[in-house]
Amino acid sequence: GKFGHAAGQTEMDAACRFCPGGWYSDSEGDTACVACIAGKYGLIDGRRDSEGAACSDCPNGQYGDEAGKQSVAAACSNYCAQGKFGDLPGRTSEDTACSDCPAGSFCAGVAQKAPCPAGKYGDLALAIQHEEAAGCPNACPAGRFGTSVGQTEMEAACPFLCPLGERGHALGQTAK
């Protein structure tokens, strides 16, 4: 976790300094610190990377393209946009960090992906799916109802029919 910064010293405190957060030391006798790679950050000064513990991944839905950063805010300053979500940590670009919102869900951005609620379904995967109304525009038709979330087809979202002697009177029902 330290590096040699001055020649000719006789004491460790004068000869060696802690690597700053976002940087680490690989081995004894290092004369320079190694930067945490892009998509990672290091919070603590003086870390050794013998087990890969010096640097932490950017969280899901965030990414960064600069090395040697000390905080999440500095290293992972970019976020997945609305209609997209991130489910992989330690990414360096939007292409590798963010995916289009899948059918049967809506995505408010960052790492947020929510399934269509019971009684509704979404059959398209579109980047505009950042609100429930856009991602889950289809409701169970009158006379049908369902209790499953995250569905992409009417038959799966609305498998139950109103029994004989009863009629369906509203869209998007979750119970008879």
C-alpha cells in the first residue's frame, strides 16, 4: 500500500508514502502506484491489491471511463438513461453497462427495472419504456383477469376467465 517516493532515505516514513485512494501498490519496493482501472474506484489510502480488494466496481446502472478515481461519484459519474437499465457492475461505457428495457417491464433508468403489474402486459422491448404506461400498455380485456407480473402476452397475463353467470366489466383486473 506504500510506494517509494524519495531516494537516499534511512527511515520508512520518509522513504515511503501511502498510495492515495483510487491507486494501490502491487508489491514491496514499488516506486509508483497503480491506478484503479476505469469502471472501478478505491476509497481507502494505502491499499494493496494482492486479492483485488483495492478497487471496487461501479454499481449496476452506473459507468465511468476514467482510471484512478477515489469515489463512486468521480469514477462512476454516468448513469443508464430512462428506458434502459444496468445489471452489470464495473462497466466503462453505456454500451456495456446499459441494456434496453425488456418486454414485460418498464425502466426508470440506472439499475431500475420493474415488471409489468398484475393485470397488465407489455409485448415490446423499447427504449421509451421508462414509465408503466409505456412499458405495460396492455390491460387484461373485460372478462379476463390475471395475477402474474412481468408478462409479455395476454394469455399469460390474463389466464383466468370470468365464471359462468358473471360478466367482466372492467379492463386490467387482477381478481374476479
